[in-house]
Amino acid sequence: MTVHRSACPLDCPDACSLAVTVHEGGRVVEITGDERAPITNGFVCGKVRKLADHLYGADRILHPMIHGERVSWETALDHIAAKLTQIRDRWGGAAILPYHYGGSNGWLTEGALATRFFRRIRASILDRTYCASATSAAQGGVVGAMPGVMLEDYAHAKLIVVWGTNLHATGIHLVPVIERAREAGAKLVVVDPRATPLARRADLHIPLRPGTDLPVALSIIHAMFERGHADLAFLERHAAEVDVLRSRAADWSLEAAAREAAIDPALLDRFVELYAASSPAAIRIGYGPERNRNGGSAIAAIMAIAAVGGKFGVRGGGFTMSNGDSARWKVTPEAAIAEEPSIVRHVNMGNLASALATLTDPPIAAVFVYNCNPAATAPDQVAVLEQLRRDDVFVVCHEQVWTDTARLADVVLPSTAMLEHREISRGYGTMRLYDARPVATPPGEARSNNQVFAALLDRMGLAKPGDPTTDDELAAAIFASHPAGAELRAQLDSRGIATPSVGEHPIPFVDVFPSHPDRKIHLVPGPLDREAGGLYTYKRDPATSDYPLALISPALATQISSTFGQLRTAPAQLELAAADAAARGIANGDAIRVWNARGEIRCTAKITSDLQPGTCLLPKGLWHKHTSNGHTSNAVIPEGFADLGGQVAWNDARVQVSKVETQTQS
């Protein structure tokens, strides 16, 4: 047995440092946290502790397959190259659609040779809008590339607001930091449609109706101005468009917002007074508020609360969204791609079904899936499955395990997983960078993304002399892309972890400022205002009498979206408020039907006190096997979008639920 240092690249803000125990044959035996990253503090989540079940489980893809038949890598790659060449010659490269996401991948396995390959064949460009698209747009417009409060610095806060995220599922390492702050006297507020574990222990829980974060945030801003709680001196010095924001927030009193959010206005009144009286005060903004028709405006408004309250300038004060692109690493993965982007057709990944069905100039004739599982995760699921099964659409899937997408692909290629390939990754809650070398031997014939696309570049005559191709060459190109790379490389070599020039714990408006030319927060940025058709303009609930229930699909603590779904054996359960269940004659454990005009899901009911009437819950990331009819929440989620960034509006699904009567035999 040997113990190796590594890092977790999974889609989580914590960016844990790992200690991996490996058998001499290259098989992972144990994974724990190490002490290089203080937030890891020696422990990791259950997902990572059980990673060996994923690496060596029965669902691991071990060999290339064409139409269910095992073939050699040479045969599979030749077949793919021939088909893609045929399609490109007939319709052009835009007839080929790479479908990928990569939240759990770093600069070497999301980008690099895959992006080089698709840029050189001039494939359609995928706009990756599953998550953080609206928040990225809002953050970029409001503060640009300014890091927020570092997660460890929440220990200094006197008030912590957790808005729209369940940290026990999506950021467990912040929980003990919050607990330390509470032991020192800090108050905790949770804003979330359901009673999460933190909400049940909070000093204040605001269980707002899904999609109403915007009026709630605006009403808080309005009350702060009206009650004299706005920090006018901070706004005068550090903010722009203050009067425009104040005018738009004036449409929402606490009472009006409470009616729209279906909550007691006293909850909002208490929030305003508690927030105004507390410093430092930190808001951890999750991705839940962006996943509806008002998502971009909602995120911008929540950010604006911290500005109006003047909560910046002290350690533990302000807000945190994503620090991944705000860390100012200066080095860039574009150096590894080594091919400039060109103007090609864009396809929003939330529009997969309609793109396959309607695009004609050219049509999409091939879909190359990697780092993604659209059969389980794309909206309008019934139509997606129908389109991916078409005989005239060539589907390639490079995957670690037999996902729902892999099972319907024409060609399946076995992929390496984390710990089996090199990865350069950085956190988006903590500003730490890792260069993790492979520590485990891939099972079967698994190959990395870069190995696959290097071979396809060669086969299709797209490789150029001097291209960085190996992982070592790609990593070297990244660190050579800016003079700061030498210092980062030196840090990595000496301690296995690197931090940007602003340090690990910059304080907003002391050490770092908005990256706009005037170094100010822009509360109503012109580009966002135009894109949204009026920033902070509220679009009301899409519920109808036929489909009155709001369906939300939060993350499971055991998965990263659909990743690790093959390990989940528990069948799906729709969580229903007791009043909604009683009105429909539904008891705990009953077989139910969840439907709207787009599709339906068959599963069982779970009656809960964690949800307000009018809201139901079916987790995201479920696979077809988890429901009775093989459909997940995405079967009833339309191809709708938020007001910014083309963000998929997952939580705008409105459904009806009924009990499925079991037939008795005579």
C-alpha cells in the first residue's frame, strides 16, 4: 500500500485536498482528506469516501463498443473518424454537436484537446447553461471578477445568510465553519423553499415560494432604504446606478413580497432588522435562485443587498457566489487548447430536443457526448430520448459507467475517472489550485478525454506541428501562458497547492475591488438591463389550475447531479406537503403520477413537513431505473430559460399529482 496526495475535482465549491491509499497494483483502497487545504481539515464527503465503488463497480465501462458489440480502440476510432468526416463533408462541421458540461472536470479534462478538436472541425458550439449561467452573467455585470467572501472567513461573521443552497448536499465543509461562527454568537438565516437541515436549526427560516427570490430581495432593499439602514456613504463611494435600483425596488413592500412568496411578512421584517444590525454579515448565495424565469435578476438583487447594507470591507462581510473565475489566476486553459474559437452556430444545451428536431441548415447529424449524461439530465426528457434514438443521428458517448446516455449511444468509449488521469483544477468557493497526477490504474481499456481526442485529431488530419498533446505538454502550456505561472508552478511543486496573487483570504473592498474600470459595484448594469428586458422586472408564477404545484429538483447528498447515480438503489419518491397530499387522497408510500402536458413520472409519495403547500420535490440526478416508467423530473421540465445567460429554468415546472389506483384481480 502507498498513500498519494491528490485533489477532488468534483463540482463542489470546497476543492478538497485528498490522501489516496492505493494497492501496489494501482487499485484505490481508501480516500480521506489531508491537511493541505484548511477547509478540508482531514475529512471528505461520503461521495468521495466511496469513490472506489464507482471506479470498480459492475457498471464500469471497460471496452469500446459499437452497437453493443465489443471492438478494439482502433476500430472504434476509425469508425468515429469516418462517420464525422462523412457528416462534415456533406453538411459542414456545424452538423456535429459536442455535448458536454464538465462541472466535475478541470482544465485538462474539460477543454484541452476536446475543445481543440471541435474548434478545428468547426462544430456547433454548445452553450453550457445547466448551472451558473445566470449567476455568472449577474456576477460579471454587478462586480465583474471580484472574489467574494472566502468560505473559511464565514467564521468571522456575526450573521450568516444561506440563500438557496443545501450545504449538507452541495458544500458540506462550510457547515462546521458556520457552526464555529454560531458558537461565537453568530445568527443564521436560511432562505429556501424547503426546510433543509440548516434551515431546521436556523434562527430564522424564510420558506419562500419557488421563483419569488426576486421580489423578496427587492423588498429587503426597499425596506433598508426606507428605514435608514442603507449605507449611503458606501454607496456614494463604491456603487453606481443606486437611484435606479432604489426606484425599481420601491415597487415591492415587505407585505407585497410576502404575499407573492406565500410567507408571513413578519419573517421579512425580522430579516431586515437582523441584517441591518449585524456586522460582519455574509450571504452564501446558492444556485437555486437562478433556476427560474427571474433567475438572473434574483441573483443580482441578492448581491445588491450586501451593497445597500454596506457589508463589505471587513473580514467575513459581503457575499459569496463563485470565486472560480474571480481568483485572477492569470494563467489560462486556452493555452492548452491552442486553437482560437471561430464564429459557428451556438446551441443552448437546454434546447437539445428542439435543436435535434428543428435545425436544418445544417441539421445536427452527430452528437458527441462526454462529461455529461443528457438522457438523464436534459430538460424535455421525453423528446430528448426520442431524438437521440433516431437512426439518422450518430451518437458517440465517452463515459466511465453505463449511464442512460451510454446505453442508447451508437458508439461507447470507456473513459478514465478522477484519480486515473492528470487534472489541473481550482475551487470556486476557496481559491486554491491543484495539479493532481494520476494515482490509480484505469480498469479495462479506459482512456482519458485527451487520449481520445488526440487520436481523432490525428485520424482526421487536424493535428498541427508543435501542438501540445500529452498531459505534460498541456500543463506546461497552461503555466507558461502568463508570467504568474512560474510562481504557481513553484507553489505546486513545493506544497502541492497554489493560491493566486491576491492570496487565499482577500477582503472585498480592502484587498480586491470590482474589476470594472471605475472599480464600483454596478447595481443596474446596462448590458444586463438590456438582456433581461429590464433588470429586476418580475415575471409571475407560471402555475395554472391544471398544473398548480411547483416542482423543484435540488441536489442529492449522494450524487453530483447524475454522477454516481448507478450506485443509488433507492427508488424515487416525490415529496409532498401534507395538505397537498390530503387534498388528493394520497398517503405516504402510495404509487403516484406526476405530470403536465410535457410528460409524466411514476413513483411513490413521501409526505413531508419540510415543504409548504404548493411545492413538491423530486431530486435531480435520478436515472431512468429510479422511477416506475423510466422518466425523471426532466420529463416535466420544459425548455424554458431565465432572464440572463440562457440559464435553464429547472424550477419553473408546474405539475399535477394524483394517486395511481392499483387494479385488483377478481
